[in-house]
Amino acid sequence: MNTCDHRKRINRFLRMASIATLFCACMAFYAQAQTFSLFYGFNQYSTDGSDGYYMNMIQATDGNFYGTMANGGAGAVNCNSYVDCGGVLFKITPSGDFTLLYTFCSLGDGKGDCPDGRSPYGGVMQASDGNFYGMTFAGGTYNDGTIFRFTPAGVLTTLHSFCYPPNTCNPIDGSAPTGQLIQASNGALYGVTTGATLFKMTLKGKFTLLYNFGAGYPQGTLVQLPSGTLYGVTQSGGAYGKGSVFKATLAGKVTTMYSFCSQGGSCLDGSQPFGGLALGNDGNLYGATFVGGTDGYGTIFKIAPTGKYKFAQLHQFTGFQNGGIDGTNPTAPLVLASDGNLYGTTQGGGGGGYGGTGSVYQVANGAYSNIYGIPTTGCIGQNPWAGLLQSTNGSLYGSNMGIFGCNGNSTLFEFSMGLGEFVAPIPTFGKAGTKVIIQGTDLTGASGVTFNGKPAAFTVVSATEITTTVPSGATTGTVEVVTPGGTLSSNVPFTVK
């Protein structure tokens, strides 16, 4: 039996043998059974990758999941110089079959240089051209990181190498990106680097530096609202040097909406937001800070994107202080799920033992609930730095970085709360005539698509993809798809502009 087959059998066995943790969580309106189980297990510095860090998986139009690991790779023999071990891009099916797609730093000359980039921290996104786009934390011409394109045929192209002092740069366009790119309503890709820049790139590879934050360090992934405006966070900078929430036009005009630590002292309103922002169904933006609050373990907040940018703190993490079991130091963004609630993770705390090994939490109608404390035993999901993905099958999926007590192994995990299947429109807003991709499960044989009740012409591309356009006369509301198995509703309302 070859190594690949052996690893597949081991992972299938572990998934089947994972003891599901069942309990009832008292929530605002319901109580549901929950299961937390292994989806896929990596070995430290293994050929299939290790160290998920800030990586958020995506579900592509083919129904499979795609993501990155910051270390490991096809060679996995000399990780000190990153040769054959600069991180990976992978695909995994909903049933757990893993495919290594690319090992970064595989184009070097054996001396540690990585023209194709290394350490992809943030994962990838799929653009309207069907290709995958992402960034690496380091490598490239100046070793300050790259932007890359990866085609479904398996071809990786480096589109841009970031440049930051002490390299000679004109202009200084950033370094060390950790988040994902987003495709905005104008078709261009937008992103930020911790080297203090905001940029855009066309799908043809034209790079434009839009803004330099100076002392601020933008972190995470941007979000675009139906208004067209982009929103994000910086982990430092702002009026008090402890981070900020900002908005930006597509042309790059940046406005600071809120500066953290504005309440003085120990930053009771939070400090150093890491993961970016999520748009709730109520139209407000939600996020988390890494530190700050009464006990210094971070906070959850919301902010109105219009008007006077009204800021509200929703929760202060207590960690294991004073008997607290709610988690510590969140680094991940929240995700809006199909039940209308927001979900996130903490990398510590959670009640899984002294100090804890992380938690999954929920924000429903502005109220915080710790819904799962990750056990310190079992080597599944401990210390998740990354955020969650809700698959169209209803389950939430996440990843974690290497675990010290588990030989540094990273894992992918599945967290199920009994949420049903849904469809996901991409994009989630547009005017009549806008092209929309609808992702889902078992879409073959679909007989109808409606936008808030208005029928739309459509084409079934595959069991996981439908293409359509926003019909004339459509209004803001739920997208529905009629399938042989029943009617599936969208996880978020589609906003007609």
C-alpha cells in the first residue's frame, strides 16, 4: 500500500471513529443536538501540509472545499529553508477525499528563495472567471509575499510580488498579507497587507496601490456591502494606536469609522481586531478583537456602517478568569449562517481544560452564547485561529493550527447543529440583469428559480451550480430553488439595488 492510500485510510478511519459530542444547547428559540468531529487530519511538516493559521476554507462551484496550509508540502524534507515545504493549496471533497494541488516554494533553486511565494496564510477565493486567487505571506521577488492565480487545470501563476523596505520600492505596495482577496462589484479583486496597504487587482493581473495606512496594519479580509463600500479593520493605528474599523471606496478613499481603546485604561472596548468584519442580517457589521475588555482576552462588537457609525460592545471574553469558560483571544472573523445567526471561534479558553483549547460561539440578536468548548483531548480542532465556513449541506467547517500536544498536527473539523441544506447566491446583491451563480447541493433537475418570488431564467450547470440573472421587477428578498428533493432557500437575502 502506498503512503497516499495509507493516509486516506487512516483519515477515513479517524472520521468514522470520532466520538461525536452530543449535548443540548439552550438558545434563544431552540435546542439542537450538536456534533464536533474530525474531517481531515494533517501531520506536522507532512506532504499534505500543516499549520492552518488564519486560513478560511471556501466551497467552490464544483461543491468541493479549497484551502491552504502555511507549511509542509510535496517534499517535506527540509523545512528550515522552505524548499519543497513552503505551504500548500489543497482540495477536499464533502466526503473527505483530500487532493494536494500545489506546493509553494517548489520553483526555488534549492537555496531558500521562493519566486512562486511561500506560506499562504489566508486561503483562496474563487472569482467569476472560475479561477482561484490568493496571497502568500512571504516569497516572491522581494520575499514580501505574492498574489497568485491557480486554474482548475492546475496551473499557478504569480501575478504580483509585494515590495517593502529594506527592499528598494517605488511605490511601497505592502508586505505579508494574511487574509483573503474579495471580488468587488466592479469585477476587480481587493485586499490588504499587514505592510499597511490597500490594493486592487484586475483579473488580468493589473495591480494598483490604493492607500497606505502608515502606522496602521490592516488585517484579515475585506467585506463589501450592497452600497459598494468596502469595510475592514486595522490591528494597530487609529487615534489610540490600538486598531480601528475603516471603510474605503472602490477608488481607495479611506475613512476611519472607529478607533479602539477610546474608553481609555485597559481598552474596555477592545484592542487589536484581527479577523475582519461580517455583515449581519440587521445591516450592522460584526467583529472581534484579539485583546482588551475587562480581563484582557478580547471582545465582540458591532458597528453601524452608516450615519454616525454607532459602536456597541456585545461581549467581553473572560477566558478562564473568575471561572469563565467562554474563550480567549479570537483571531477569526464571524460568519453569517443560514439560521440568521453569526458564528465564530476563539483560539483559547472555552472550558476544555486549564486555559482551554478554544471554542465555537454564537451571536444571536446581539446576544453571545458559548455553544461548544473544544476538548483538550482527541487532537481535533484545538486552538482554531481561522474562521468557519458553512457548507451548503448546512454544517460548519473549520481548521486549526498545529497542536503542541498532538505532535504539531493541524486538522479540519466539521461542526453540525442540524441546520438544513440551502443555496448560496454569488454575489448577494445586484440590479436587474446581474449575472448570479447559485451554489447548492443536489441541484440536478431543478425546475424553478425565484428572487423574492419573481421567476428567473436559469441554467443547471451541475449538481452544485446554477447560473441565472436577476429578473426585471425583482425585489430584495430570499432566493429559492425548486429541486426534486424540495425547495431550497438562500442563506442570506439577495439585495436588489
